[in-house]
Amino acid sequence: MDQSLLRGGKYNTHQRQKTGVVDESDQRRLELWMNQIRDAAYDAEDVIDEFIVGLEHQRQRRLQNLKFLIIVLPTCVIFADKLPLVHKLDGWIREINVKIEKILANRSRYCVENPMMPSGAWSSSSPNEVVTWGEKRLPIIEEADVVGMKDEAEAVKQMLLSNGELMRGVVAIVGMGGLGKTTLAKKVYNDLDVNRHFQCRALVYVSQVYTIRELLMGIAKNFMRETDDMRNMGENQLGNEVCKYLEERRYLIVLDDVWSIQVWNGLCSYLPESKESRVLITTRNQQIALAAYAKLYQLRHLGEKESWELFLNKTFPTRSRSTISHVECPAELEDVGKKITRKCKSLPLAIVVSGGLLSRKEKTPSSWEKILRSMEWHLSQGTESCMGILALSYRDLPYFLKSCFLYCDVFLEGCEIEASKLIQLWIAEGFVQARGEEKVEEDVGEDYLEELIHRSMIQVVKRKWDGRVKSCRIHDLLRDLAISKAKDSKFFEWVGTIIRPQILDQRCFSSHLGIDKMTNLQTLYVEHGWLMRRDLSKLTQLRKLYFGVPNTRSNISYESIFPSNLVELIMKECLLKQDPMLTLGKLPNLRALKLMYNAYIGEEMTCSYGAFSRLEFLRLKGLTNLKELIVEEGALPSLKTLQISSCHEMEKLLHQLQKLKSLQQVNLVDMNPRLIEEIENTEGEEFDMIRLITSITFRTQRLREA
């Protein structure tokens, strides 16, 4: 099927071609036609996948059942068993061709004249025509530099630096989405006077998906050396370390995009009442600020002059900071430009996205008027002004950038995305293709990313020394748009079929990513409860699973969650109420198991007869309610190393150690003194039963200074 069909259609009537605007009925017909094309494309992909799987199954069957015949049978006989599959493939292809012919025959019915780009589309309709940023690494001026907000920044800065409060104070920037709260907070955070005043600073993005421990780790990384001890700490322990570090220092903590008062309630006890320290919150909800007893700064909309200045700086970008306020608009474009700016309702996000769109258009009145008419049409559909303008900018993206933009929805809201990781995922999904021999895929992917940044569809978080993007983020309103468009286009029905990665950290991905299709995956890190509803049994190569899930379920089932091929399993903060050993003990290949920081909150843990037949390493750490580990005869026959730490309720262990015939090393750290005394005072027959253990060590927990 010609892929150009997927790139849009040219509207049929003379009036629509002239204005570049379609009415609602035409738009719906066009979208219906496009959906039919997508369905045909998905069917074709399914056929290819099923054919490949069928070939692999036949190959495996031949290897198992006909090995002794392969040497003597002629090639034609070996190929003959493929004929039924090839015949079936031929039938599938015929069905798809019939479907495509019907779709093409209905073009006139759906007001589509030719399968080509719409007349108002971006001039660079080909991947080969993307603006190349490879030779121009210095970034254009970012939004934080061009928005202005001088009065607002000064006002918030004075609220932070005022000496009226001797103890910790809270300041909150409140305003609707897209108004520039994050931009203002970053502007103040990076201010030279603020840097000099506070001895340590941290900025963390919160959003709607978070854990208190993740936020504490984000704070700690800004001014403490990250150690293995820190990475393995639970929430309370990590919070106490952060509190200890901050209590003698004047600090500034910025919590960006707070949606729930529970964020403040969970963090405030770890933020000490240090002299003249401040916490800066950005939120849409004024009630959150009031509940935190914060001084409010209500962010206003931009004035007409500021809106126009921001629009010009985005539409006519400059790389020189000295020329920011000297950008001028050609006289013939000023009237229509100001009309477009007024449609943005003084919202910075809408203005910069509109400016990014126009920066890629011809600088002519007719081109800008066409955008204005399209904007008016989108807003006439009852769409909230900001979202309507964002939708228009999405619609203007070339087809290859639309896929890249929609794919950003797989990352969690507010997540800082590593640029190299994002580009590799784009490449793995087939969104990026090298342009001839002069550029590799990674360079083309960087060009795509820079183009989306230029259009303000993606925001830069950090740049490298040479101007290349190090990390980025998608604004929550734009992420909402991506979710909506992805659902409409059934985008995630086919995305997620990548099978190249062997290691994946899912903690920064949303639930859309098709992890169960990554059949080569060997290591998976997960910290979100959606996995409890997934089947990982298809991941036949998975060997290591890091599983940190706040979970309210009372039991787990390894048949539906953990594949039998697992070799190492790490579980943290799962809050399981039922003994997990009854289930985990059935995993036939498990060699190492680590249960840490209230992965289980019960009082007893039982390893039953025959359980953990191949387990060699067991670590129990921070199970604060655990009183007893029970080992039945015949359990843990291969266990060589047992590590137990910070399980303060456990008072007895000696009798259980006597049952572990292969045990060689026992490490007990920060444990109940009665348990230590029981083992140290062992003598006689009981001593003889554990004397084959080559090493039993006791240690009081000491945290390294960060």
C-alpha cells in the first residue's frame, strides 16, 4: 500500500482549496476515510507478524522432529511444509488488496481528491526536508529567556528573599495551565541573587504520578552524592538523610506542578524549619497553596504588549540574547499577526506554539490569514482556546513528526526524558530513517527532536556543552493532546512492537508501552502498579525483574505476573499483605531474591517444603513488621547466602538456620539484639548444626555521609 495515503488528502471543492478551511462535516468525513486507511495498515502489519511467527514455529518444529532427515532430504521437500502458510498468506494479501481498492474508490465520497498533503500543510512534507540542526548546535533562545515576566520574577524573588520569616516559609505560584508557572519558577530558581542567597537548591517536577520516595530522591540528587546506600533506602530512611543534610543549611526547594495536598503532607516533615529556608510550589489549585500555609502569588495573563513581544520572538527566532527586544514584524503581517496573538488569550503556551507553527510558514499575508482562519475554525468547535490552538499545531506537523510526538505519550507526566533514549526508541519503532548516506539515524532523530522543540511541542530541560539536547519534557497540556490524538488514530494498537531492547527501565514510561511484545527483553525495571494487570509470560528471555509497586492487593499470582524463566527478582515497597513466599517459591529458575522496604508487611514468612529449589541468594531488608522466618524441611536446598537487615521485630533465627544444609554465609545488619545474642551464645549440639556455615557476620548500620 502506498504510504502517501497516510499523509492526508487534498480537499475537493474550489472554496475549500481557496480558504484552506474545512467545515465540520468535511472534517469528519476526511477523518473517517483516514481511519479506514489506518485499519488496513494495521491489518497488513498483523499479517506480516503472523507469517513471521508461523515460519519460526515451523523452523523450531523441524529442528525438534526432523533433525535426522535434514541431511538427506532435498531442499524442495524441506520447503514443502511452508506451502500451506504461503497459501494462507496469499489469501490474506488478497483480502487486504480488496479492502484498499474499496477505500480508494470512496475518495470522492469522503471529499478527498488526491492522496497527497493538504494545501495548508508544512512546506517540509518530506523527512529529507527537515531543517538540519547538525551544523547549528547552539540553541535558539529558550522560552525562559523570551517570555519576559520581569515584574513577576522580581515579585516572587522578593517573597523568597524577604527576612520577615526566620524559619522555613512556603511560597506558591498559582495559575491555570499554560500560563507560564514553570517558566516563572525556573526563571527565579536560576536568578543570580537567589543562587547567592541559598546554600543549596533543588527543583523537582511532581505532576499527578509520583511517590514521596521518588521526590525525596530527586531532591537529594541536587546536593548530595548519590551512593548505593541512598539508592537502597526506603522513604523514611531517605527522608531522614535529606532532613539531616538540610537542617543546618539555608535551602530552596521548588516543587513544580503540584496536583494534590498529599505531596506537601508527605514531604513537609522531611523539610526542616531551617533559618530563612524556602519552599516554592507551582500549582493550578489555590486550595493546595492555602493548605500548605503558603504566601500566594497569583500569576496574571500576559499583557497585550508582552504577548506580542513573545509572539515575535518565537515567530522570528534569534540566537542572540542582545536582540531579543529588537525583533520587528513586517508591516504587511502586523495586523493579522496581532489577530492571531489575541486568539491565544494571552496564554504563553498557546502563543509560543502558534509562533513555532508560523516560523515554518511563508512570511506572507495569505499564508498567515490561512492559519488565522484554521484557528478560528478550531475554536468555533467549542474547543477551549489553548487546546484548540495546540490541536491546530499538531495537525500542521508532517506525518513523520506526528508519530514522534504521539510516542512521547508513553512517558509519565512530568517525566524528564533523556534525549538519546527517546531517539533510540523512535528509531526502534521505525519513525526515523536515514537520509541517504550522509546522515545516520541518530543524527536524523536529533533533527526531528530539534524541530519539535522549535515548534514548542517539546520543551528542553537540559542542553549539553555543544548545544545538543540532553533531556526534554512534554508539557502536560500537550501530553493530554497526544493522548487524545493517539486514541483517535489507534496509535498504540501498533506501537510497542519493538523487540530490540534487552534492558528497559519502565519507571519513566506510562502504561501505553507494549512491554509484553518486547520478546528479547532480559532486564526490566518497574515502579508502577499497572504491571499487576499485565501478563509477562511472553517475555521468555526475561531474567531480571526490579519490581517496586505501591500495591493494595492482598495477593499476587506468579502465573499471571512473573515469568517462570526469572533468575533474579527484586521487590520494594509493594506493601503485600499475604506471604509472597508461597507464590515466589514456585518460580523454578529463581537464583536470587531480594525483598526490601516493606515489600511485605506481614509478621510471618514461610518457605514451604520444596520451595525455592534453585535459590542461592536471599536478602530481606527493611521488613519492619516481620517477626519470624519459617523454613520447612526441604525448603531452600541450594541457598548459599542469607542477608537480613533492619528487620527489627525479628527475635529468633537460629532454629531456621539449622535447616539450611547448603548455607555458607549469613550477614545480619542492624537487627534486634536478642537475635544476635541467640546466635552468638550458641553452643553444644546447636552449634554443631550451624558450624558448617563458613561466615556469620554482625554489623550495626552506619550510613555513609553524602
